[in-house]
Amino acid sequence: MENKAKIIAAAAAVMNYLKTEEDMVMQSLAPAVPQQPQALPPVSYSPWALSGRQAQMQLRSMLQLKVMR
């Protein structure tokens, strides 16, 4: 009976320690979470840049298909 009580006490101590550690981690992470979501910066859209990228992709595709030599 005495060994069973020791095992129960040890298990309870381990569970208490784990819960304490978990609480400390949660408290340390709480201030790191921003209260309000940050606004994303505006995305700049440039049709000239889009056109240039599209032309480069088309050129590479044609070179891979060996249309141009």
C-alpha cells in the first residue's frame, strides 16, 4: 500500500510540474501576440512589369520547345 501511495504522489507531482511549465510558456507567449491584426501594405500593380514578366516566360517557353534557334 505504501508503494502505491508513493507512485500516486510522484505522478501527481509530475503532472503539477508539467502544468506549471505549460502555464509559464503560455504566459510568455501571450504578450507576443498582437492585439490587432496589422494592415497589409498596399500592393502596387504595374501593367508594364506584368507585361515584361509575361514576355520573359513566353521567350523561355519557346526556347524550351526549340521554336527559336
